[in-house]
Amino acid sequence: MDHLSLRGAHWEMGFQWGARLAERGRFLLDHVPFSLTAERRAFAAACRPAYERDFPAALEELAGLAAGQGCLREDLETVLFTTYALPPACGCSCLAVSNGNGVFFGRNSDFLTALEPYNSHAAYHFSDGAIPFAGNTTSFVQMEDAVNARGLAVGLTSVYTPRPRPGLNAGMALRLLAETCASVEEALDRLRELPLASCQTLTLADKAGNIAVAECGPEGVRVERPGPEGPFVCAANLFRSDLADPLPPGLDTWRAAERYDTMRCVLEQEGETITLSGVQALLAGRKGFLCQYDRSTGQDTVWSVACDLTRRRCLLAEGNPGRTAFRPLAVPGEEGGRP
């Protein structure tokens, strides 16, 4: 994974990212796994007003990124605003636990092995009032999991989107929550106000011990909290609420139901006592199927994050956690420094 530490206002950080990649001969638009069709361009243009209203800072960052890359801003927006919504994408597992040992968050990112060299870890240190955070992404400015300086962690899983509508997609909605919210309740309130383009789950945890999964999309938001089964929540790539739609025949969910069942079964048994090491073991597939993909198919778990929010300790495996060691990860502090 690329590791970036970005400082300044949104435009400046976008430019830093784009220019650093360009200096190394790396251009983001060369590695997009789909064509920028007229349909995608039209959908992205329809989404732009939602960003202008709800997340203008993201547009500033994209403008800086385009300047640093020497490409058209509209092309980057077409890629980002349509990701998750067009076409459907599936992968990733996420969990949160709040017990007597602490507050724990974990996420496996499942994606295409061909794009592994372009995955990034970015630490954002803002000068324009946003909350500092560290996050990971397969697709530049959007984030797929993040932990911020106020102790809020958020992770996404994509879900088939039968009826996309103009709005913010999964990765950009997560970005907005990471840099503007300090708690799970604040994030849920913000999420309910957003127009969403795609279907996804967002698993949330904060240092105070609040945890939740939000199943959300164009049709609304449903929130799951810990139940009598134990002090945990988890999610894969299927809705379990009334928002669920029948899946198209033959859609590859990357064994989402099996991954969900693995997490739920383990956490029902161990949720009351699990610690960070137990979360790592679960993510690494040592307690059932979660990351044991056949890489020859072009699919794998490409990174894994395990966090103890109580002690501000975060670990990152830069590859499949069944084969790659977790290593400590710096999380920006309130002033943008190390914790």
C-alpha cells in the first residue's frame, strides 16, 4: 500500500496526493476497472449538486487532485461518484464489539488482486477545521474505513444497488462522517440527512463504547445495535432489514452470507470476552471462513484493520491477514499529530 501523510486545506491535500503520484509516473485514470461511459458521466453530473450542498470540501479536494494529476476534474468525479452505484460491487466484512475489555473495530477489505498495488493508506491533517483521520482506500479520495482523532471508527461494505439515485456514494459518505463527526450518534444523525447514491452498510464505533451498523441507501437508513446475542454488530454485503432486495441471478457476493455467519457465530460465543488479538484472529480466518479466497480467481482480502478504540491502538495488515502480519498504525491526534 501507498502511505501518505497529507496536510493543509482540502485543495492542497488533493494536489499533494495527485502530484506525488504523477512524479512517480502513476496516473489514477489509467487504472480504473470500468469505462467512463455516457451513462456514468450523466449519473456523476446528476450527483454533483448533492456534493455541492453536503460535501463541498470533497469537490475542492478533487479539483486539487485533478490539478496534481494533470487530468480533467470531471473524469475523476465520473469515477468516484459512480463507484458502488454503477455497477454493483461486492466485498468486505466489518465488525464492532463493546465489552468489558474495550471497544474494538475490525474490517477486511476484499477486492481485485490486479489493483492491489494502487491501494492507499492516508493520514489527513486538516488546516480548514475538519477532524483529522487516518483511512484506507482502493480508490483515491473516497475512504472505505477510517478512524478519526475523536475516537470514531467507520467501515463500509458494499451492497447490490438495484435503484441508484443521485447522491453521495458509500466511500464519500464515509469520508464525510470521518471528518465531521465525533460519535456514533452524531454520525447516524448526519447520515440520515444525506442523499445516498448507493446501497451499503456502515459499521460505526466510538471510544465511549457506542456501536451500530447502518444499512443505508437511496431508500433510507436502518440501524442495528447490539442485541441479546452479545455486545457486537457485524456486516458483510447483504442487507438484513426490510431494505433488502432480491439479488440478480448469478450475482457474485464473494460468499457474503458465509462471512457474515462466521462473524456472528464467533461473536455470539466470544463477544463478551474478546480482545484485540481475538479480533485479529477472526479477521485472519482462524475461526472460520472470512478471508480464505483463491487468489487465482483475482479476488482476495487486500488489507485488514483491527482497532482498540479505548486505548487508541490501531493495526493494519497490508495484505490478506491470514498471510500478512498486523503492524501498528498511527492515528492522527486532535492537533493532527501522532496519538
